[in-house]
Amino acid sequence: MRNFKQLILVVFFLLLVAAVLIFVLENQQPATLAFLGLTLPSMPLSVFVLVALVLGLSVGPLLVLGSRVIRR
């Protein structure tokens, strides 16, 4: 049973990596991001989206951890 769970986890991880790779390869058109007067250099659109995803995935757990620390 444990090997089956590991196999499912590996397959899920490989599918996730494949989806990200396809996304990056399909979104190579250059884009410039401007926010509050700050203009970032032109980079592929996939870079901006992946950076936003990573920031969002890291901020969420940090907020939960911070709320748990404040409760104690």
C-alpha cells in the first residue's frame, strides 16, 4: 500500500512538471509589467505568471503560520 501511494505521488509530480513545462513553452511571448510606476524589463509571460504563482503559494502558508503564532 505504501508503494502504491508513492507511485501515485510520483505520477502526480511528473504530471505537474509536464504541465508547467508545457505552459512555459507555450507562453514565450515577451511582456512588460508596470505597477505603481515601476516597470520591469520585458520577459516571457510565463516568467511573470510562475513568479506570481510561487509568491502566492508561499505567502498563504506564511499567513497561516503567522496567525497560529499570534493565537498562542
